[in-house]
Amino acid sequence: MDVFQNKQYKTSSYVLSAEIKRPYSPSELEIVQDKNTEKPENWVKLEEKLFDRVVQEVKNEVSFFQIQSKAIQYQNKLEESKRIEGQYTRNSMQPKFKSVDIVLLSVMNNCGIYVVNYNFEIYSKVHYEAQRGSIDQYYFIDYKKGTITPFNDTPTLAQQQVLKELTLEKFNRLYLLQTQKINPKDIDRIDEMAKSQIKNFESKLFYKEAIVYPYLAGIVVEFPELSNSSQLFFNYPFRIFLKGEDVEELLRVYTQFKSAFNQPLIAPSEQAIKQLNNDDNFDISRFSVAPKELQLLKYLDFDKTIRRLSINNFYIRDTVIKQQQTKIFYFNKNQQVERREIIDGMGSLYNEKKYSYDAKNRLVMIDESNIDGNFTLFHYQKNRLDYKDNLEFVIERHYDPAVNLEWSQKHYVYHQNYRYAFDVNLVGGFDPNRYIETRNLEENKYCSSYACLLLDENQNILGVKKKKGAPIDILMNDKNQPVEVYRDRDRHHHEFFYDESGRIIEYKATSDHTSETKYTYEYHDDDNKPLTIKEYKRSYSNVNEREYVYEVEFWE
């Protein structure tokens, strides 16, 4: 995906081979190379040129000796890290060269960023079986100019200084949270606490080890596995992702990357950003499911503000009614959810989520730590969502107990009428092939990677045009509400029924005549018990029935 060009490229990995008549290499060396399946002429020439260059690197004994020397250094560092951990050691063998991967990391403004992995079997003194290790070389390819430029040299002193200025506090924050020296619950104090401990951290981070490469719409700054700096993270690689003004500053000393950013991102209007960030605009599942719990509040016309909503779940079997769980939502006076609890049938807390907001009423944290050990932190730039931290604490793990937090960031990039969302994992091996969620606005259309919602000039829904999978047919009423929906070539049928005031009173779904789901909605003239939902589900001859009772308390 080239976000600067709003263009999706189709690529695939091809298993190739090269004849290498050298004693240190397999005679038929396997090379797995990422290629553009559309085969544009300029790409094909440069892909072939890069392949030939890699083959020559292996055939040339001097250049391969340098690669192999790095593999031996890697093995020695691995041995040392295991020895420090107190693991058993024995004699080891020299690393054995096995294969090559040519991986396309990203395409930016008609430039490709590649990493070549020279793969070795590393025979550790600790393990009898070999494990894989790779020596990596990065390449910057300008498809327009037809040039291939290697990079990942040790950063210059000027580059190290700029890297330090831009990233030291960010890496310190990553370290303190990753090692649980700061609790994510202390979000308001994180920056203050990080600054107080930055001197000690700075002495353990060596910017001469940094690897810097463009990726999607920004630049990754990474410290590799088993580097001196990686000891901060139990010898795992770690990284951060820079974008916006940080990238502009970094390009002053990394001029070789400028052509990847020669066409800048153009921010959409505030109204367009608001539409792009409205999940409802792109949610086509609403045409094939019953309304969700809080969505039903719009049908309950209260003249008071809700403080607490309890949804009691009863299981019905013949004449027996048994309460199974209660879901409770607590609201602040701005009618934002502050906490959600699920209480099981025995009255114990089964699940809990807490929501925090800033002075602008923007969501800044979701805390699930009491049960699942998870946090989500939200960050904003110029009043728009910039990125989210997704922290998942692994509570039970019977191996490698040092790694107890899985941390990724979801970044949001806006360009013209597009929004791109993608994940970057911060600790551990880098995965460049994570899913990129795409949204864009067209005239009277809300489009995602899968489908477009078609509208008229008054924003009434006309239908859905799917880009992938079976079609979906939708019939709407004059209030812009779905009435009847057919999916997957009529295999799935959904019906929505409303009263005169537009409140839903029944939802019904059937699939292949083998299963049926029905919800009926009963509204009451009682603000404290305004709604009862009856659920009926049948799969072949098996029938399940439930009842959901809404109970509401209000602010004084």
C-alpha cells in the first residue's frame, strides 16, 4: 500500500533459486522474493537487479565473509545472553548458511523499502537443535529513477543526536511501561515520571546501534535483537514509529529517504475527518444484526440524564426462568460510559471495563486490567485521533516470564479523503504484513476495503456495493431504516419491524431455513424499567430463549 499515492499494490512471494558453487552455501540456494504481481516494467527490472545483487553478495567470498562474521557475532551474543540466564552450555558449531528472503517492507511515493534476510542455522551451546537467525541488509529502491541504494550503516554523530532528541523520551516511556515500572493507570503522571528517570535510561541506550527505515507514512527507529540496547528489553528488538513533524526533522540528517516523502500528506477538512472517524458510516454489519445494547437508548426518550443502566439476562427453559448475568453501564453527566461491569449469576464480578476522558471529553483510556490485564491509551493530534496504544499484560505464562507485556500501536494517517489505520508492534520481531484498514470518502459514498455505502444527496442510504464476497441487497424505509436485507445470494434473510414512531419492535433473521433468530422489543411507560427484549434462537431442532430487562437509574 502506497498511502501517498492512495494506491494498493498486489504482491506475492516467489520461491526462486540460484546456483552457488561455494563450500559455504547450498549449491542451489533458495531465495524467496517479494514481487509485484502486476509486473510493471520498471519494477521487474529493479526486482531482477536486486536479485542479481543478492546472488553476487553470496558468490563474492569477501562480501559473504562479512555477512558470516556478523552471523558468528550474533551466535556469540546469543550464547552470552543464555549464559547470563544460567542456562546449560556445551560446544557449539559454526552458523550454517541456509537461504535468503527478499522482503518488501513498504512502498512510498513510488519508492520501495526492502530488507534482505541472510538466514543461518545458529547452533547454540544451550540447545541441541539449531535455531534460525538472520543478518539483514536494507535497500532503498527508487522505481522512477531506477536506482538501488543499500542502507543500515552505523548512524553518524549528527544522525545520532537528532535521533536522541526525537526518540529518547518515547523509548523511555516504552521501557517504563514494558517493564511495569509505571502503571498505565497513572496516565496523567506518565510523562512526569518518565522525565524523572530519563538520565539512568539514557546511559543504557546506544544510538549507534539504531536501524532507521521508512515505513508506510513515517519512519521506524529500531534497536535490533541482542544489541547492547536490547538488554533493556530482555534482548528482544524494539522500535517506535515516527510521523508528521518528527519525520521532517529526521529527514534533515537522513537525506537519502527524502524521495519517499517528496509528495506530502494532505490533511482532509475537519468535516471529512469527522466523517472518516465515524465508525457508523462504514459499519455494514448493522444491516444484518439486531441493534446493540446502547444503540437502543435512542428509542427511550428520557428527559433526564442516565446514571446507571442494568441489563438483566434471564435464560428461559420451559417454565423455568434463571438469571444468568447482569451487564451494568455507569454514565457520567455528559452521558459518556465511565464503567461497564458484567456480574455473573452468583453475583460475582466477571468482567469490567473503565473509560477515562480528557477535558475535551475525548476518550483517553480503556482500562480492563482488573480482569484481563489490558489497557488501551488514546492519543490525539490537532483534535483528531493520532494513534492508540494497545497493552496486553500476559498474566499466565509458563515460559519466558520476562516478556509479560504485548504492546502494539494502531496509527491513523489521513491523506486527501482517505484514512489509513495500521498496527506497529513495538517489542519483538517486526511484522510488516499486518492488515491496513482503509477508509475513503467519495461523492455520496462511504468506502472501506470491503464495501461502499451508497447514499443520495440527502444522505439517505440507497444500498451497499461490496468489493469482496457475495452481494448484499437492502430495502430501506422512508426514515432511512433497514427493513429487509438479503445476503450471500439470498442464503441469509434479515427483517426489521418498527412502530409508528420509528422504534424497532422486532428483528428476525433466517439462514438456509436451518436456523432462526428473533428479537422482540417491548417498551413500557416506566422510566426505571423502560424495555424488555425477548430472544428466540433455533438451530435445526435446538431452541434457546432469553429475556433481557432494562433497568435505569438517573442523576438527580
